[in-house]
Amino acid sequence: MAPIAVQPNSVSARQDLTKRSIPHMLLSDGSSQSMTAAPPSILHADPATSATERFAVTGNAIVTGGTGVLGLATCHAMLEHGLSGLAIFDLEPAQSEAQTVALRERFPFRTIAVFQVDVSDAEAVARAVEEAGARLGTINHLLCFSGIVGCVDALDMSPMHWRRVIDVNTSGSFFCAQAVARHMIAKNVPGSITFTASISAHRVNYPQPQAAYNVSKAALVTLKNCLAAEWARSGIRTNTISPGYMDTILNEGEGTAAARKVWAERNPSGRLGVPSELTGAVVLLASAAGTYINGADIVVDGGGIVF
């Protein structure tokens, strides 16, 4: 005879709730000794020097999904603005070896390392961040571009599809942020974390059904709020960018032609964005110009969100 499982006393369990202790997050006091102290002035006699330093990106960065179209454009922009070292995390980096070679040729005096990483695997992410830190010295910036999308009617969506989209887009971003934040705190260095959310986080897309993707991106907007509050005292700023429809390989082909027409016609700018148009927001958040931007979401969509 099989043993009978003993169910917990629900009354006792409810009473135990009154004994719990809730941890309180700590905020910075903003003093000159804190990790959130005001930055030094960048006003120089030479206006060009001030302009250059205002948008300078210092230190090293991890870019997940860095061999994708948007990730690669970001890698170029960050290096152009002064980034010293770069670690690219990608699930299948070998597919973009030519782009990586071109990146190294364009920036021959920068350290550029590529790691094969499944961002939905927390242990693999932790190992990769440790290896990247050992290779670069410190990690000062994290930019998350790894993501997947699938257009499926909610009635037909499989549990596997739902979980995979959430695992990569939301959980993967959190695992990377957690590992990098632990590194920054251990090294006692301030830094920036930028998640790639989407206009899908703010509205229901049309005409394609993609509930899992939309939810995964909306979750990132709330996640960055939470981390911006919790980690600010350590000098870590967490923000999101929300791109609109961008002209990438994901939107190419005759199969998406009708949808692309709808996306363009419903946008005040009358077109999709190009990858380079996203890099300004990315550089701003990582640069000296963004030191007081924390918990923000920057929409880059040509005005599409107004409808």
C-alpha cells in the first residue's frame, strides 16, 4: 500500500505568513562617496573636446545576440565611441564569422572576443560572463539583443513555443543582467545594462498575432524598473530601448511583404527603421551623457507608437 501524503495545515501556513520578514531594498544617498555620485564636469575650453567626451563610451561591454543585425550595428557604434573591449554572446556565432572578422579588421586595436552562449541557460551565462571578465578585465556595460519571435495564433500556440520565447527573451536577459551585475559589484565598478524591449511591449501588434513575444518584451520593461531600483546603489543603471519595426533579415521575403506594407502605412514616418537609427539611443545610455538615466525606456519607432 502506497504511503498517504500528508497535506500541510493550510490554517497554520496562513498564520506563518504573519511571522515572515520582508527584505527592504537599499537606495543610494547620492553622496560624493557613493556609487551614484555626480560625474565631473566635461566642460572644456575646446567645444569639440566637450562634445566628444559627452558621448564617450568607456570600458568593456558584453553584447548578447551581437552577430545579429541590430546587435552588430550596436557593436560598431559602441566601438566607434571609444569602447575598449567587446565580448559577443551568440547561440551560433559561426554563422556570422565573416561579420566578426570584418569587425576585428575595422577595430584592430580593440579586444573582441566571441562566446557561444545559450542565454536561457543560467549556468552557461554565468560561466561565459566569468570568462569574458577574465579576458577583458572588467565588464562595464551589458546590452541584450538575443531574442526570438514567432507569429502564432494564441489558440494554436504550444506550451513549448510559449516557454521558449519567454525563456530566451525575458529569462535570458535577466540571467545575463544578474551575472553581469554580480561581476560589477564584485569589481566595485559602476556600469550600464540595456535590455532590448520593443513597441510590442506597449501595444498589440497588427496584423500578426504574437502574444508570447509581446508578453516577453512587456516583462522586460517592468524588469528594468525593478533592477533600476535595486541596483542603483551599486552604480548600475538599467534601461530599455523599444525599437519599432526595423528593416532586418527577420522582415525580408515575400512572405512578410503584406505585413511590411501595413507596418509602413500605419507609421507616421511611412517606413521601417534601419539598424543604424537605433544606435544613437544605445550609445546615449552607455555614455557619459547617460549617467542620470536610470529606469527609462526609449522608444525608437518613427512615431508608430502614437497610434
